[in-house]
Amino acid sequence: MKYDVTYSCGHEGVVQLYGKGSERERKIEWYESCGLCPECYKAHMREEEAKLVKDIESKFDLPQLVGTPKQIEWAVKIRAKGIARFPKQLTDDYKLFFEVLSDPQKLAERAAEQEITSDDLKARMTAFLDQMDKLPTYDYEHIVYLFMTTNSAKTIIDNRSWAE
Ligand SMILES: [Zn+2]
């Protein structure tokens, strides 16, 4: 049966409902109290996506992507969704890792903790990244690494299934 409903956003629409009468009434109530019309729902999802991108970009120091403007626009969203989905422990470890690697002060502190020189620590960290780079593309660790380090919009797009 088709029903006229007024969504919670105030827009009107027609919904197709099945099932028992009481169930249909419950669904109509839901549409009217919390449901958004298809247009507002799309706008809401776009907003949520933009918020996620902003959150992730501000939290992690991610490379500026290269590619066509369309590729970049798409890849930025895929990257944010992927990073939000990966285990937090893993992405935080990488974040810390890159912070240490790019900050001589932090690098020196870490090296002192391990009783080695900054140069040795840097060499170890760089060797670790090389190793990550050589892992197969179906390896989860590699994908997390890739999402956080590649500047290729195309590479992110090619691996979008990891972010879905
Ligand atoms: Zn609406």
C-alpha cells in the first residue's frame, strides 16, 4: 500500500509499505518522527561525509593527493572512510610513527629511550616503511600504510573496496 507521509524534515512524500497494519503504522510514525525525505537524506549523508573527511584530515597528516580534480574529490572521501574504518590502534600507531619520523626532537627522545642514535632509529624506521611498501596489496597492514602514505588518488580509488 502507498501512504502519504510528512517526513520529520517537513517535506511530503509517498512511501510503499508492506506487512501488518500495526507494523505499517509504526513505520509511518517513524517516518514522521525521525525519517528524512530522500533529498534531505542525501544532503545529510553528504554532510556526514564532509564532516568525516574534515575530522580525518585534521587528525592525520595525510599527503596532498595528485590526480584529476574528480579523482581527488573521490579519493579524499574513500581515504577518510578507509582510515575511519581501519583499527584505531593501527592508524594511531602510524600517526605516531610519522610524527616521530618527521620531528628531530621526538626522534632523538625515542632513540634515547632505545639507547641508539637518532640516525640509527631513523634508518630502522625507514627500513620498516620500505618493508611495508613491499607487502602484497591484499595485506591489511599494507593497505593501511598505503591509505596513509600514498599521494596517488588513483591508488586510493583502485583500493576503494577496503573503505566500503
Ligand atoms: Zn526533506
